[in-house]
Amino acid sequence: MEITDLPSEPAVRESTAVIFVRLTIGSLLFATAAMKIISPAESATLAVAYRIPSLLTATVVHVELAIAALLIFGCWTRKTLATSAVMFGVFGAFSIYRGSMGYESCGCFGSLQVNPWITATLDGLMLLLAAWGAWKSTPSRRKAMPPRLYRASGVYALAALLAAGVLNSPPPPGGRFP
């Protein structure tokens, strides 16, 4: 028996439900990060109001982008869904805090004003969805997944460069970005 004749390990396929969960959550995280990038003045205002260091605000956007890219391309599904469940727990707590303090928006969607109680509900649903997806996903038997990881890294790098360019550029006359 030659080396090429060895039986190959069967491919582990994700269920359609888990694929739907990771694409839904990845798309939501990507969209919220993009909204924050598009309206950096709103993100800066929120950071100043809460005395949040700008580096932390930028880090949250980058983490959202990285997790979104990993989920969309299916890299380490169980771990990224579990991580996103924790993130949505933190986001939900922040939204509940904003709602209990009487604020009109949590600032989670950039310049789009969304009631914090609606956002808290969405965060709770996404937390449950992510936890369910992590529980239902099958652990990867492959030790490496270079093609998917390279694509996810490329999307993240492109989005991160765009974010860095927009967030570090001076505001145009009138103080608002397009």
C-alpha cells in the first residue's frame, strides 16, 4: 500500500443552520463596524461622553471586523461563535446601561439612532444564536485551513486599512464626514 492509497479522513461538513448562524452574525458585526467607520464623529462623541480611550473604541471596531471576517469565511467556527456570544453579552450589558440611564441611542450603529432597549434585545438574540451555533458546530478536524484563513485575513486587512484611514483623517469643513 503506497502513501497515496491511505484512506483520507472524511470531511466534516457544517450544517446549514450553523452556516446561516455564522453568516448572519458575521454580516451583522461587519455592518455595525462599517457604520462606525463611516461615521467616526459619532463614535468619537460616544467615546468622549463615556471617557473611553480612542484606542479602545478603535480596538472594538477592529475586533468586530476580525470576528466578522472569520465567521463569514468559516474559520474556527466554534471558537469564533463562542467569542461573538461573549461580545454580544458585553454589548447587551452596555445597551441595558444606556437604556436604564435614559439615553435615546446606544451608539452601536454609528450615526443610526437605535433605542438601547431594541439594541439590548438584538444583542440578547444574537448571544443566544451564537451560543447555539457554537454548541451545534462540529469541531474542525483539520489542523490548518489556509485558503479560508487567507481570505478572511485579506478582508479584515482591507477593512482595517479603510477604518484606519477614515478614523485618522481630519474632519472635513463643517465637522461631518459624508
